[in-house]
Amino acid sequence: MYITNVNELVAALRPRLEDYLVNQLGEDARANGKSFNCFAHDDDNPSMSYNPKNGNQTVRCWSNCGSYDIFSACSVLEGMPANGAEWVTETLPHLAEALDIKVQLGEPTEEDRTRLKLRKLCQDIATILTNSQGHKSYIQLRGWSDEKLTIGTVSTEELIAELVEMGWTPNDILTSMVIQTATRQFFGEDKVTFVINDYRGRPVGFISRNLASEKPKYINTLETPIYKKGEALLGLDIATAEAKTKGLIIVEGPGDLASLHRVGIYNAAAICGTSFTASHLALLKMLGIRKVFFCLDWDGPGVAATQRIFKEELKFAPGVSCSVILGPEDETIGDISDLLAKEQNSKKFDELERIRAFEFSLNFISDNQTPESVCEDIIPIIASEESAVRRENLIGQLSEFTRISFQSISQDVTNIRDKKAQEKQERVEAAIEKYYRSASNDPENILSHISQHEEDLERIDKHFKNQEIGVNYQLNRYDAIQEQKLEVHDDNNMAEFIFIHHDMFRDALSGGMNVTSGILIYVGGRANSGKTTVVSSWGIDVSLHDPMARVVMHYTDDSYTQIEPRLLTEIAVMLAEPGDAILSIGMAANPKHNIRTEAQWSVYHRANNMLRKLIETERLVLIDAEDGSNLTALERNLQYIRRKYPSDKLLVVADKPNCPALG
């Protein structure tokens, strides 16, 4: 049995926080404008109150215990699970019963059972392959890497035997069609098998390199309810993080991918026994990957496959800039595996020429093609470019090449890109379908699916919002500004950050405007003039004294080891009492060597405990140089904080970010 109306139930429970707390704590917890005793700590002086801005759906403790909704309050008061599968199976029904809210229960459908069973079976097979060793000599011979990819060799008989020991019945194994069919074996001692994960890192299928003399070279498991070849890319779960900034390299097979991994190139993924399709492109766009480099085999079929992708698929998923990695001059080298077979680093691959899809496609225009057919092939490539400047430049080049007017080509490009209403509706429907499938396939992690769905819709909305025009858009924007003014008037705490030690700076920021929304302050100065110390001190002041704020600090030049002593000394100064010892940078960096007295140890421990508490309660989030020197790491953390604490103020300290817009 599982809850069939999880979304509706969550929506019904969120506004019932007051009723729940009154049941647990008594009438003192009524939302009557007064504070009441915090339930998270011993509270002699009432320090908890409701947040009227979100309809009293959260309460906040002003003694640094944080903010709570009905689910986190239930976790603290009754010890109920706050996340995971038990959150759905235990916490939600418990709250629904306590507040007399109807829960719809239902049996999983046969399709649900099939998906869940396949996921578990694929995970168990992946575990068995991880523990196998028979493939080691072959991957060394081929120059592959299994550091990040799961690769293994196991006979069909051994695999089935181990699965039976794990509790699977022979009938389960046979009917899954994952291991073998009546005519084909997908595993064996004559095969090296790669585990195919979905973009979330969950095993969904397998592809094997056939070591026997007979063909085919690669054997791919059949499509199942959890594995679609046109939507899967081997290694995408590993590549995504880097690919968002570097772009994604698409290769033709697992061997090419494993060769790239061996020389340290991980922003790559391999096609799995099918053609590259618009569905793949749509998935990459959803993941935030905007640049793709095609590096299929450098023979005739590989070139033809690349041409087909540009001609037939790009028009269905514009917005991804595509390029081609050309092969070396040595025509005996047909693919990446050949190129890197004896290489110990990526130099040879990095030196390969890369050209845009536009230039690549023009090189293969036939003398027999009419100007109209040339435009038909090339215009989708232009439309796929994200940069408007780049599109305009390419339109001019195509106009000169074909002698067709700039305006005509531009209009066709616009027609592909700017069917906004239809495209937005299609993307929203696709996001809904994706959410439905995810929730159906994996109901135990429904909260994660809800969060992902909200993020998908937010991404779609953001994509189209900056293209909105018309009177409704103007009026909506005007109304939003008026609402913001009223919010500032109602609660001045949300319009400013609370500084205690930097009160002059606080006063300088005031002026009747909301300084907590959209304000950028640039601190300039010579090297080693104390800029980092100043801005860090601002952040510590707010994280210590403003209970309605979250502070995110991003240091692109310094490591965590360098940052931590500075923050400890700042905290020590701000918490200092008369007669306290002074904590120096040297003491904070190396207390065992530099701290001499009990008084100094006392100050150090107090500062250390406070810094840990700020980090633990996410009042302070630290990102150092190892997390990334550009804004990608910062953006990822900001999205997390904003989703988790939507009502809180946010102060961002970016110390020398690698971003042209910020200098």
C-alpha cells in the first residue's frame, strides 16, 4: 500500500502548522502575534513566532534554532522521519491522522511493480559486476579506465547463481529480459560489460563489448520500462557537472568513453546502440548543458551520422550550440580508442581541431544542391546557437553563400526559435510527464521528485520570462513592485540586514529602499589591502546577529584551511566579553602550537563551537577554491539555499569571483 495523493496531502498539511503545534504544545502556540516557547531548546524567554508572510506555514526561533515547517516540527517533537521513504510511509500518514486529513491509499499497479523490480535487479547486477575482476587484463590492453565507470565480466551462469542467492527467482530473472533472451546472451566470460546509468546515477541497462570473433561488436540490452536507448547516454551522470561549463563530448561507443576517462577527460558520454536524437538534446538542455562537441568515429559512417544529426535533429531542440571534433591527419586512426591507445595524457586529443556545426555542414554541401535545400539543411544549425550575435553573424554568412536575402533566412531562424507559446506548453507538458514517470517509477522518493519538478518548471519559466512583452507583463511587473513596497513597510527586518559590529556600514546602506533585494556592492582596492577581511567580517556579523538571514561566502583564491582561521578570529572579536583573551590568526590556524593559556583556549573553543553551529544550521555556507573558481559552484549553492529557505534574506559575499560581469 502507498499514498496515491501525496502532492495533495503535502499541500493540505503545510497550512496546518498552527493546529499541529496547538495539539502538541497547547493554546500558547496560537498565532496571536505573540511569541511562545521554542520546542527545539530549553526556552525560558519565549523566542518562537509564526511567519505571516507565508500564511503562518513556518515558525522561527529567534535564539538561533532556525525555521521549521510542519514536517520538521513533527520530526523534532515526535521523532518522526524528516526525509527518505519513511517520510512518505510514516510521517505523512501520522500527521494526516492527527489533523483528520483524508489519505488515499492504493495498491501499486502492475507497471509500478515491474519498474521497481527492474530497478532493483539492475542495481544487484551492477553490484555483482563491481566485484568481478575478469575484465582487468582486457581493459588494460585496450587502454580503458574503470575508475568511474562500472565495468565487469561475469558468465551468465555465475550471474544467475549469485542473483538467486540474493533472493531472485529464476522466473524473475528469465522474464526480465535483462540478462538473456532466447537468441542472445548479454553477459558472458567472452564479454566486457558496462553498466548504463540514467542521469541520476541509477543503473538502468547494460552494454557489452563482444570479445568473440563473431559480430556484433557491441551487444546492448533490450529496451525496458526503465531503459530507453534514445534517452540514455553512457557516462552522462559522471559528465554533467563539468559539461555545464566545458560542454559535453559525444562519442560513439563505451570504448571511446573509457579511453577518454583514462587520460582524465570526464565531460563525455557515449551513445548506447542507437542514433543520437532530439530526445538526447532535450535531456541535455534540461540538465543545463548548452554546448555539445560531436566526436563520432572519423570514418565515412561516423561523418554521415554527424551530418544526419545536424540536418534532422537540431530543429527539434534549438538552444544547444554544436561543434565537431575532427580526426587527425593520419587516416589510419579511425576513432578515439586508436588515437589514445598508447597515450598517458590528453594532449593528442586536446590538439584535435574543433569547428562549429555550421562550418562542418557547409563543407559537405553538394554542388547539385539548390540554395533552398542548402538553407533547409543549415538554418536549424543557426537556430540552435544560443548567442544572438552568433546567429546574426551566421545568417549573414549563409545569405552571402546562397544569395538568399538576410531577412528571409532570419525569419526562418526566428520561426524555429520563437514559437514561444507552443514550445513553452510542450516543455511544461514534458516536465509534467517526466515528473509523473519519476513518481510512478520511484514512489518512495516522492519528495525528491516534487523538488525536481518544481526546479524544472522554474527553469522553463525563467527561460521564457525574459522574452515576455505586452500589457499584461507590464502590469504584472508593476503590481509586483507595489507588493514589494508593502512588504518592506510591513516588516522592516526583511528590508535590511542586521549588523551589530558594523553599525556605520548598516546606516550607510539605509535610505528607504530594500537593501536585501538585488543590491550589488563592489569593494575595490590594491592587492593585500584587506578587502577579503572586510567583506568576511560583514558576513560573520550578519550570520551571528540576523536570525532571518542566510550568508553564503564564496572564496575563489583561498582554500578552506586558509579561510577558517580568519572566520574564527572574527567570531572571537564579535563574541568577546570584557577581560577576554585575544585570539590571533596564528592561534586559530595552529592552536596546539600557539595557544599558551586556558583563557586563550576558552576563547578558541567558543569561537570554534559557534562557527560549527552557524555551518550546521546553514546560517553560514562556505565555498572555497576547491569547489570552483567560477560562479557555477556559487549558483548551485544559492539555488539550494533559496529552495530550502524561501522566506529568508540572503547575503552573498563573493571574494574575487571569476566572472567578467563582476570583474
